[in-house]
Amino acid sequence: MLYPRTDAEAGYPDPPVCPICHQRCDTIYRAEDGTIVGCDRCIEAADAWEVNECFPEKE
């Protein structure tokens, strides 16, 4: 009987992990200076027209 091999035993690398939230991820987001700010699991996209902080004159 053959037992299933782990990904590492099969020659696959470990999945990528976000250095911010430490979850497995597919996409990493960087600021203009190259600093990693999060991933597709810990960053939420928002419509700028619906975010009050994007309109400083109203605050």
C-alpha cells in the first residue's frame, strides 16, 4: 500500500506565508518604498469614494 507523500516529500516548496499576518497567501502588497504592507488575506480593498479619510477637508 502506498501512502500519500507530503508536499515537501513530493518536491513542492512550502506555500508562501505573509510576513505581516503569517497566513498562507497568493499575493503580497508593497508600498512604493518596497515595504511589505500585507497580503490578499489581511488587506481589504475599498472604494476610495466611500472612505472618509480620503477627503481630509470634510474631517
